[in-house]
Amino acid sequence: MQSPNVVGLLRGADPQLRDEYVVFSAHADHLGIGEPVAGDSIYNGAVDDASGVAALLEIGRAFASLPERPRRSLLFVAVTGEEPGLLGSSYFVHHPPVPREAIVGALNIDGASVWPFDSLIARGAEHSTLARAVDAAAEAAGFRTIADPFPERMLFLGSDQYSFVKRGIPALIVGTLGSGDARALALQWFRTRYHAPSDDLSQPMDFEAAAQLTRNLFLIGYAVAQNDERPRWNPGDFYGERFDLPVTQGQ
């Protein structure tokens, strides 16, 4: 079977930086038809990852409506085949529509938060100067960022941002953390609805929380697009040393 990636381009305004690109990505696939659960065999993927694709579209619309476009160009990439193994994002970084060395960083969205939250987790930002963009956005909007509270789960490696990392491109994925009832709701979702037919539109969703996360993602991407310097791996970082290889013909 064939399934396409879908890519939108917003050209930057700065003559010196418009040939560099910041990527926003979200995966448009889910599991399709599978083993029935309570008589339902349609695995809808409303949160994972229709909500992320909705955030991707809204971020693109917001950037396109700015009175002045950002300095760098932006690529909005709806990738396919994440669930069976990051297939669409892997194809994208091996066959990009722009020079791969011109892609300065990637922000992946794998589920927009549909539960109230009080903290953001920018997984992967600590490996590069993308952390500066996260800090700048947090200062501008007044949101709180925290270190990954579950590092043992290695969630940074589990979605499309890792395809970019493996081709030497600094990347991150933003998650959220709530407290009290909100945290309980999120944990209950992972136990009962994650990769299940019940991840559909009948479940309770806090759309304002999703909008808040989307606004924060916009600000992080805007900071990357506006910065004079492109993101760099931190000195001595494992991913930088392992994957930041010289780009050669045919690589």
C-alpha cells in the first residue's frame, strides 16, 4: 500500500535566513481496523494523533496570518506511518523536499494535551540549543517547563522527532504534566484508551488545554525561526556526537 506525507511551506522573510527551515510535524496515521474491543473495531486515534494534526494545522494558520512572516522558512509536515515504525518521517528526512542541511530543527507533536496541565516537558531540548528557544517562549508566555519526570521510559525515542535526530537535526517533542485530577485523567487515558477504539470523539476533552499547548508550540517554533543562530547540539552530547555527521553527496 502507499500512503503520502503532506508538506506545507511558509517562506521566511529574512533574505539571509529564508533558505533555512524549521519543521513542525505530526503523524496523520493511526491503527485503522483491528481487533474489536466491546464490539468496536475502528481504532480512531482522536488524541493520538488527530489532535496533533489539528494543532499542526492551527500553528500553520497562525504563522500564515502574522503581519510579518518569521525570518526562517517553516515546513509543516503531516507524516504517515508513525505507528508501524516512524516510516513517513524516516522517508522525509532521507528524501527531504529541501536540502537536509538547511533544516535547522524539528518540533514534533504526538498528541495535543486534552487534559488541563500546569507544566510543559520539552523532551529532547536538553540535548541542543533548542532549550534556549523553549526558555525564550516560556518567558514570553509565562508557562512553566520541567525536566522529563519519566526518563526511564525513553519517550524521546518513541515518535517522529527521532527520525530527525538520526539524521543530525536537533529535534524535540513537547509533552505536558498536570496535577491532581488532571494527572489522574491522563493516566487513566493511557491505561484504557491509548491505542484502543475508545480513543474517539466521545471521550471528554479539554479543548482549551489543547489550544494552550498549541499556542506554546507556536511560540517555541517562532523563537527558533527568529534566532540569529541555528540550533546546535550541546558540546559532548551523545546524540550530537553519534549523529551530527558531515553531509556528503548521496547521504
